[in-house]
Amino acid sequence: NLLIVATRNEGKAREFRHALEPLGLEVRSLADYPGLPEVEETGSTFAENARLKSQTIAEALGLPVLADDSGLCVDALEGRPGVYSARYSGPGATDSSNNAKLLGELEKLKQGEDTDQPLLSPARFVCALSLYDPADASELTAEGFVEGWITSEPAGGGGFGYDPLFYLPEYEKTMAELTLEEKQAVSHRGAALRALTDKRAGRRG
Ligand code: ITT
């Protein structure tokens, strides 16, 4: 039972494997399918970009494909970086350059305030999933999110992306300090996957 996930992000692929292999699915990512087209993420919403990725890759392979479009929305930055999360710090962006850019933007807003408070702004991670089947051009979608705070004190070596800066008050930890298991239980991706699995079971009746 094969499931292809249209991602080149190894952190995402690891989380999908962890969540789906216990359900008896063998997860493959785009690392297993070299030479497929680069999908330009031209949508203005996470859901549109997820659909662009799932449909393009599913049509290229002639197989059902799952795609994930996700990102971080920061209140103090009016929702940025949002759908631009992966390329926030410009061409050649990496997780660490994006994290540096985010802290830089938030520090700018703090100018003049003499506070050592590490929690800079409320924020949420959002994940849109799209499962596209080219056989009947059908799409199954789901979204999930998690609320937290951006901290000026990065911590943890787990996860990927903005996880070291995303503080969860109820755990008193950042997302990067959680195990894969714990992250799946609270994360935007875990919530979206549970919603998608429920919908799929419902559709099968
Ligand atoms: P694919 O399109 O190949 O899946 P990508 O990394 O470009 O990979 P997105 O366009 O969806 O994926 O961008 C997601 C951005 O949001 C990227 O900067 C991630 O680091 C960040 N992000 C998404 N989920 C995250 C998570 O669980 N923890 C930390 N950062 C996350």
C-alpha cells in the first residue's frame, strides 16, 4: 500500500512516515522520484498551493498523490510570513536564515521597549493537505493548525523549519523540543492528517 507525498522537505517526509507507516502505508517522497517538475507555488492560500502540488505530481505520475502546504502566521507581523514561509529570507533561504529573518523582523517592532520578555508574539502554524486522484480528478482536502508564541530564545534539536522558535505554553517547550510522537499529537500537520483520515474513512462509508 503505497502513498506518494509530493514534498522535497525531509522534515515533512519524516513526519508523514511516522504517522502513516503504523497504518500500513509505505510513504514515498519526491526524493524517490527524481526528475519530476518543480511546482511553482503561485497560489494565495495554503489550500491552493497544496492542490497545485498534489495535482501536478499526480498527473505526472498517473497515481494518487498527497501534498502538504504549510507555514507560520505571526500576529505581530499581520500574518506574515504565511504562504511565503519557505522563502521568507529570499532566494536560497534555509531554515536558519528564515529563523534569523523572523527574529530580526520582530526585534525591529520592539525597538524602544525595554523588556526582556522572550515571548515576542502569538503565532500559528497552518497545514493544508490535498490528496489528488488523477483517475477521476477528485481532491480530498483538510486543514489543521496549532497556536503558540514566537520566542527570542530558540531551543531544541528536533523537528525542522521554525520549530525552535515556536513556543507552546502548555508544554513549556518549543516544538523542536518535542518527540516526533508529541509533535504529531499537537501539530498543525498531525491535526490535518487526522481530519483527512476521518474524511477518507467517511467517504469509503
Ligand atoms: P515542499 O513544498 O516540497 O513540501 P517546502 O519546505 O517548500 O517543501 P512549503 O512550501 O509548504 O514546503 O513551506 C513550508 C514552510 O513552513 C517552510 O519554511 C517550513 O520550514 C515551515 N514549516 C511548515 N511546517 C512546519 C513545521 O511543522 N515546523 C516548522 N516549520 C514548518
